[in-house]
Amino acid sequence: MSPGSTVGLGLDLARALEAVDPSHPQGTKGRDPGGLSVLQQHVAFFDRNGDGIIYPWETFQGLRAIGFGCFLAFMGSFLVNIGLSYATQPWWLPSPLLSIHVKNIHKCKHGSDTEVYDTERSCCLASYRFDPSKFDVIFSKYGLTHPNALTIWEVMSMLKGNRNMYDFLGWFIAASEWLLLYIVAKDKDGMLQRETVRSAYDGSLFELLQENKKSS
């Protein structure tokens, strides 16, 4: 393998494992990806027993742990698992328990999204990579009030701008994801900060929210 190929391999692996941007060239400080892609890390928080499979009651526990009330956590766990379960199954039959297999979460990538998880597979992982240029576009294009944050109206504008024609399911999933993120992670001024969004992509936000809830 040539030196250029080695460098390319390293960059490809870095984008697969770390949510990087100019302020975080090595991703979240002190975070061990554990061999999981950024997309897998994004959902692994909800795998409460670490067995690689997320059941609806684990999704419920995770949502409660980051600050959602019982009703929203119940509805969220039902919608998330019923929406993602089948695509991640390692066989053709659906799971009666609506299980989500973390290793196959890349099969759930939907349209009308930000494309921060890009459509190119990592050469080292069966998953998509984190695209820092697409992440920058979120704020350079839609962060009109503040260059490093989004208001709820800017989130809505971004969702509208990302819509693919007639992709009604993609519209619904994208809106659900971003509105839930806004509800649980907006700051005291009602802004969704750049670092908050970046850390949501690799799941470190959920760990931080859980610790904050425990200490409050």
C-alpha cells in the first residue's frame, strides 16, 4: 500500500469513527469510539445493556435518562423502534419485539436529511461517514441569528430546505429527530448550539444530558 493510500485510509477511518469539525479535529475529546462508526455511536447510548440490540424499553429508558417525560419517552420509543427495527434485522423476518441491531443502523439512513452522515461507505466499517463540510453548511446557511446556533425557526427552515420531493416519510423522520433534539437540548435562550448538534451526531450529547440530569 502506498503512503498516499495509507493517508487516505486514515482519513476515511477518522471520518467514520469521529464527528470532526475545525474546533474538534479529533472528534469529542477523551471519547473512545469503541470501534463503532459515528452513526452507530449516535444510537448506541440507547443500547442500555450493551448487547448490540436496542429494544423499545431500552429506548424508553434512554429517553427518560436524557430528560424526556414519560409520555414523550413512551411515544418516542414506540415510533423509533417501529420505524427502524425491520431495516436493521439480519434476516428477512420482522422482529416481534421491534429490536434494532446497532451494527446495521446504516440501513436506516433516510432521505430529506442534512447528509452529514454521507452516502459513502467507510472502507473499514459497514457504515456511513461523518461529513464535516455538510455539518458546516447547517450553520453557514441557516444560522442567521447566530453563526454557531439555530433558533427553532431556523431549524424549521433547514428542514424545509432539505426536503426531497414527495419523500413524505423522510420529511416526518427528519422533523421528528430535529424537534426532539431541540426540545431536549436547546439552551436557556432557546438556541440549539453548534457543539450541541455536533455531539448529538456521535452520541456524546446523550451521555452529557444523562449526567446533568443525575446531578440536578
